[in-house]
Amino acid sequence: MAVTISIGSGKGGAGKTMILCNLALLLAKKGKKVCLVDLDIGGADVHLLFGLFNPKHSLADFLTRKVTSIQDVIHTFYSLNGLQLIPGSGSTLQTANMSFQEKQRLLRSLKTLDVDVVLIDVGAGTSYHSLDFFMFGDIQLCVTLPEPTAIMDFYSFLQLSTIRKVLGSFLSSSEVSTTLKKRSFASLHEVLELAEATQTGARSRAQQALRYFHPLLIINRDIYNGQVNKTKLKQMVAKYLGIEIPPLGNIPEDKAIGDALKAYIPVCELSPDAPASVAMSQMADKLEKIISLFEPTVETSSPKQTKPS
Ligand SMILES: Nc1ncnc2c1ncn2[C@@H]1O[C@H](COP(=O)(O)OP(=O)(O)OP(=O)(O)O)[C@@H](O)[C@H]1O
Ligand SMILES: [Mg+2]
């Protein structure tokens, strides 16, 4: 089964699509069979980064059952190491109001793709769709710009992702879930308090659900040269959200990215020596190692859930 990697951010324009397209291509160049999936409902633009202006099929064809299999909407870039793409759809009533069942059908279908890695681009922010698609990844990448306002949005995004993860850990029919669903929460602490008050042991169950939630931190357009107070951010997230965010890397502000956008080619292909390409190449090396932790081992043939270091 493919390892899924999702990417999310608090603010729009943090660089998710640019980063994911480049990581997808870099992993494909390493010999992985890779499929990029554009689940930015309403803001789908991954195909444009590759100069694919009129994809024959898109996700909408699958969602509206014009095609029966998700395989039918795949576009393959043969000149880019066989990288595959499932182009996203515009925002139609059908896609914007996707039901729970439709969302499950879509996510299940992604697990059937015959590839090693599925990379999922997710819309910015904290809509249910965005959070659910983000949480679906076996590995989550979270991106922020270094400015304080972006960091605030980033923190809110992580907080809501964490709450959604905890809510998802209780069976939808359980007493805890029924109680939690009636309320909206401003902090994870409130969720845990109410869960425990409803049922003894619910707090530790929720904390257990967060044990393997370690979104990997990417700081993009890092004009401060790594001077963002990452330690403080990590401490805050660990203290208030109870999760770790190991760093995947920093990407500098780089003019080559704009040039690549205009050429409709990922920057790591157009300018492999540009500082941003070098940074993303190092990130792809790290990611390759983390992906291998999820691959079946020879002895057990079952995926290993190991905390990335
Ligand atoms: N490190 C960088 N240096 C220079 N330009 C960058 C860098 N990162 C991203 N950009 C530019 O910033 C813009 C936004 O990037 P991108 O579309 O990837 O963000 P996004 O997070 O996917 O946005 P959205 O939330 O709207 O989907 C693009 O024009 C991109 O080329
Ligand atoms: Mg985007």
C-alpha cells in the first residue's frame, strides 16, 4: 500500500503547492513510483505548475462518477520520471459539499493507487475538508512563513488539526463523541477536560491518539536565515498541544522559484543548483528515509509505525 504524505498550512500562499510538486519530482527521480493528488478543492493549481492547462480528466470526474476508477483520471508525465498527477477540480456544489461518504470513497480510492508514495496537496486553512485531508497522510508536512502573523495562523492550524485528530479517535457513536460534537473548542485542554469528565480514561485515550502525530515542520521563504525562533515555537506546540513538530528543513526566498513558475517547470528541474532546489533536495533525502520506516519490513510485511527523528 502506498505511503501517503499530506501538506497543510494556516495561511494561504505559504508555498505548499510549490514544495509538494518539487518533493514529488525529487522522489520520482530517486526511483519511487509517485502520484501527486490535488485535493485543494476550489483552489486546484498543481497541474498549472507542470504546464498542463487542460487536463483530460480531473478529480471532479471521479467525484461525479463520470469515471468509475480513480486510475482513469491519472495523468502521467513521461518526461518527468513517470510522475503521476490526479488534477484537482474547481469548486462545484458537488465537490465543495462533498458528503462524509463521498470523502471516504475518495480517500479509500487513494489507498488503492499502484504507487509507492501518494502526495496530497491540501487547501490552506481549517475547513473540515482541509483538516481531514491533512490528517489522512501517514506523514504530514506543515509549512509556515517566518513572519509572526503567519506563525500565529500556523499555531491555530495545528491546534485545530490536533483537536480534529482527538475527536476522530472516539467512535462516532460513543458517549464521549456525542458530548464533544455538541461543543466547539478553543483549546485542546478544554477537549481533554470534557472528554475525561464524560468518561474516565478518555483523556489518556485521546493522548494516545496523538502519539504518532508528528507533523514535519517546513519554514519557507526563510529571509531570516533560520533565525525564526523554532525552539520557542516547538516548545509552545509541545506544551499546549502535546505534540512534537520535528523540522524537515528551511527553504530560502529564491527568485529561481518565480522563474520556474513562469517556465511551468518545477524549480528543482529547471535550476537544480538554485538555493531553494538544494534545500528541497535535502528535504527529499530526509523524507525518503522517513518513508522507508512505513514500508513493509521483510520479516513482518506489516507497516512499522515509527516516530521520525
Ligand atoms: N521560497 C520561495 N521563494 C520565492 N517565491 C516563493 C517561495 N515559495 C513560494 N513562492 C511563491 O509564492 C507563491 C505561493 O506559493 P504556492 O502557490 O505554492 O502557495 P500555497 O501554499 O500552495 O498557496 P494556496 O494556499 O493558495 O494554495 C507562488 O507564486 C510561489 O512561486
Ligand atoms: Mg496551493
